[in-house]
Amino acid sequence: MGLIEEVLEANCALARHRLAALTWGNASGIDRDEGVVAIKPSGVAYDEMTTEDIVVLDLDGNVVSGERRPSTDTPTHLALYRAFEEIGGVVHTHSTWSVAWAQAQREIPLLGTTHADLCAQPIPLTRALTDEEVAEDYEGATGTVLVEAITEHGGPSELPCALARGHAPFCWGANPTKAVEVAITLEEVARMTLLSTVLAPDAESLQAAVRDKHHDRKHGPQAYYGQP
């Protein structure tokens, strides 16, 4: 599957998994050898999208191919690709449970093993943008604060997603398919955690030994989850 086909499939998966209603959200992928990024076109419905609609740009945002206008979130995606070589796919959704945490301006605490399987630390919230950042380059500044959060939390291999304050989640991975998987998992984690905090507002963080075991068996150097 080529880059354009993989990006199309990743975008369609967002709608299929009910992570993006109408035309909300977007997925992209990068070909590092060619130095190009493929991304969803702005405002095009998922069930109408074809490979011809996917827009290909260079890392400076210049359109290489495609007749459509690229996603309005393109500068955010490009900022992540420029900052971190290991990121190969980026997904942005407006999924309900994750957005609830972003709008409440709260990080998602690590309460259970599903979260630990995804990430060994709370899912952070980006800092607030200044009024000047919003006015001058809103989407680019959103990328900047995400890069700051990733750097503060150990890099993309340690932090697979973050919440843009008052906005919504951004997720990343080695390719667009992996980024979609992160988005699916994050939404489930956000739902489980919110329900847990309703039942137990003072719920404690997951036991450290259990947290580390779950994370390491899936992501550590001696990982044994799945098939060889």
C-alpha cells in the first residue's frame, strides 16, 4: 500500500471507529525518503473521499500534488514531522471522551492497565496559547505546544498522544495506521477514566509495579505481547 492509499484508509478509519463525525478530524503520513506528507483535504466527507482527494505537500507546506485544499490542521502535522524523525503518522480527532478532558483542561490520570498499555504516564494537556500565537499562526502554534509537551515527556516513543488544551487530541505513531490505533485506544482510556472518576473522584493512580509491567510487556526491550 502506498502512502496516499494508507492515508486515505487512516482517514476513513476515523469515521468507521466513530472518532470523527461529519468532516471533523484528519490523518496524515510522511514519506521520509521523498520528504513529502500526505493529508486529508479540508472539509471533505469521509464517505466521499478517494485517493484523488488526498493532498501531498513538502515539509514547508508547499503542495506537491492534489487539487484540493489541505486540512486546516496541516501546519500542526508538519510541526510534529519536522520536530521528530520517528513520527511517521499523525491523527487528530474530535472524539467525545478525549475532547471532554481537553475541554475540562485536565490531563488524563493513569488509573488502570489499559492506559498503561498505551502510555506509562498521564496523558498531558498542552499549555495555553497566547493571544498573539492564536492571532498570528494558530495551527502552527498548536504544533509548537504539542512539540513542547512531547519533549517534556520523553519524546514520541514515551508519549504517543496529548490533548490540545480546550481543543482535542492529537496522536502519532510510526505510520498512519499506528497513529489511528493510538487514537482508538486513547478514546477508550478517556472514557474509562472519566467513568472511574465519577465512581471514585479521589481514585489513586495505578500501582507503579503493575503500570510498568503492563507498559514494558508491550513496549519494553523484552516485550512479549503479541506474536513474534
